[in-house]
Amino acid sequence: MKELPYFKFYPNQWITGSIMFMDLDVQGAFLKICCYYWSKECNLSRDQIKTLVPNQWSKLLDSELLMIDDDNIRIKWLDEQFEERKAAHIKRSNAGRKGGLATQNKHSLTNAKALRKDKIIKDKYANDNLLRVDAETQKLLDQ
């Protein structure tokens, strides 16, 4: 799948959520983690988070905004969006493949017919480059 250009962010959920009651440095750290997490296709380890925000990661774990699953970080709302995007990508990819095959089959049949028509047309006009003159002009040329 190509790079994910954005994730859905609802300001109202941010302002009314539990994150608003945390220090600004923790809020910024969470947003930084969300962006990095999304850019890595929702696949980050605990060690990567510790390196990314060394002073705030434990507060974020305590707040349950981040969850640990087999030493990997999970952010539920981003995981849900990622799965939606992945499902849409697979659906579009399959539809494109199906349409591409149909177009390819249509073109190969059309090309075969076109080649046959071209051959008939070429045969029909094989002597088209000959100079034709009417009988009167031919008499003048023969003199």
C-alpha cells in the first residue's frame, strides 16, 4: 500500500477527551507518536516510543492512550482507521485488476478484428498508387 497521506483527526474529540487534562508536553508527545505511528503503518515497538518521547512515554501508557501488545504499541483509533484504509485499498486493487483484465481482453479482440480489416483494406487498395488517366489524355500521351 502506498504511503498513508493523512489520518482523521477530530478536534472536538481532542478537546473533550482525557488528553486535554494532561500537560502540554504530554499532549505534544502523543500527537508526535500518532504521526510517527501512522507513518510506520501502525507498527511501532515499545523501544521506538521510548526513544521518540523518553520523558513522556510512561505517562501516556498510564493514561491508556497507548496500549502494549507483545512489545508493540497499539493506538486503537488509528488501528481502526488503518484497517479501513487497508480494506478499501484491497477492494480498489481488486476492482482495478478486474477492470484491467476486462479491458485487456476487449483490446486483444478488437486488435485482432482491426488487423483483419486492415489486411482487407490493404489488399483492396494494393494498386492505389498507379496513375490513372482517362482515354483522351492517354491518346495525347501516346502521340
